[in-house]
Amino acid sequence: MRIKSDPESDILIFLLKDIPPSNAISEPGGIIVSYDESDEPISIEKLNASKRQLFNPQDPKLTITL
């Protein structure tokens, strides 16, 4: 699993598989889950991540607070 952040979009992304998604579902609480062709989850995106204090976009090291 890889973890990426996009400070401009304020998104924290958990990549489970490095393949293109075939479907995505928006879940309550600002979460988007993407799926492959077999309906297996391949990524989880958390929207408004810095506002939820999941990461600090000014800090080059990504520290996740759960």
C-alpha cells in the first residue's frame, strides 16, 4: 500500500493497487472508494484531509493522525 497526498486538492489517498479504476463510489464523510473490474477496492480517498487534520500540507513528511 502506498499513501499519497495532494495538497492542492486537499486529498489523502491510500493506494491499495496501482491499476486504473473502473468504478468509484462516494461514501458519507468525504470518502471515495475506487474499484477495479472485479469490484475489489484499489484506492481510498479522503477529501478535505488537512481540514480534518489528517495531514499538514506544509510538512514535507506525511504523518497520519487517525
